[in-house]
Amino acid sequence: MDNKKEDDPDYILNIKDEPEKSDILLMKTFEWVICLVLSIAVALAIRYYIVTPRIVDQFSMFPTLNTGQHVVVNRLKGVEELKRGDIIIFQSPSVMYIKDNVDLLNPVARYDEQDFSKVESFKFHVLEINKNNYVKRIIGIPGDSVKILDEKVYLNGELLDEPYIPSDIPTTSMSGEFTDIVVPDGHFFVMGDNRVKSTDSRCFACIPFEKVDGEIFVITTAVFSFLIFMLIVIILMMLIIPFLIKKRKHSN
């Protein structure tokens, strides 16, 4: 019986057409790599364009935010939609205390020019490697007059009501130069709620819109864990679904 099969030219042709085990393994490995890359790309896209879970590592927003507290960055909200009182995260300026060539008519934070390649830009803006961020509260929007006088904040000539900070916390100049300014177009005047421990617009001036990453929302540990869990689920689904579809097609 076996000899007949070996003498059959059609049988011999089918044997030759069957892929080798090494080729099958290579194809499966390639498929896994493609799915893994796509999964990572989806996770990074969600993190960069939609929502980013974070853990607070600063004390400048105390008592509103505590070190180690879980928050999430809403990246869907446009910077033009942000308003006074919102808590935002932004790239920290290159100069923390502006003391030379102070321009009170154009109080803008200073950033070093960054001539990034595409790879360096991806690492800095998406992966946030070597990128420092600050979390502060918006006090003034474009056109607002902000003045710090007698340890109080005056917005457009009126005493600013700030229920988010204890009444016994004074707002001093923090040795900054920008305590009586008008916020330029396309910028925010920001301060930390922990006024005596915050380096902010009093020291480095106003933050450009383009340096703002998004609005901060406080979340519970459970919600934070759920978001991380959902990101993992998305990655696993991206890996598994293509193989389930392929297996179903073969079974049919």
C-alpha cells in the first residue's frame, strides 16, 4: 500500500508542496510579532491621545493632591476649553527662576529649542523619556490681570476666591518677578495649591498652550487599577483575536 503511494506522482507532488516545519514556525513567529507591535501601538495611542494614568510625585499641589495619589490625564479636552481653576499637567520650563532680562510686558516661560529627530521626538513626547512635567492649577487665562498683593491673589482687580487652599496658607512672591502681570495670548498663569512650596508662574512666568498635555482628574486606586487592567486587556485582545479568527477559518 505504501509503495503504491510512493509511486503515485500526485502524492509525491503534494508532499513537496507542504511547507516545512521551520517555515510554519517562522510564519507564526512573524504573526505574533506583528500582533505584538500593533498592540503596543494601540496602547501608546490611547496613552498619548486619549487618557494617561499617572501617580503624583510632587508636593506642590498639596492639599488637593498628595504624593503617591492616583490621577488621570484627559488628553481629549482641547487646551482652549481649559478654564480657571482647572488642574493641568505641562512640560516644565527650562528656566525655573527668570532673573535676567525680565519682560513683564511679555511674561512668557522660557524653553530651550529642541531640534529632535523623529525617533527622539517619539521618545520625548510619547514615551516621555527625559521629559519633566509639572502639575499646577490655572489661575489666569489670556487677557487676565494677575496680581499678588498682601499675600493674596487678585484677578482682574478683584480678590480671588480660592476654596481649594486653606485660608492660613499665604500666597507670597516666592522670590519670583511675575507678581503683577497680564497673561499673554496663548498662555496660562499657573500656581500650585501649596503656595509656599511651589515653583510656578510667579517664578517662571506663563505657560504656552502647546506645552500643556492635558487636564488632571483625581481618581481612586480602584479606578486607576481598572484603567491599567483595561490597557492590558486591549493588548491581549489585539494579540489573541487574529489567531481566533484564523483558527475559525481553518475549522470551517
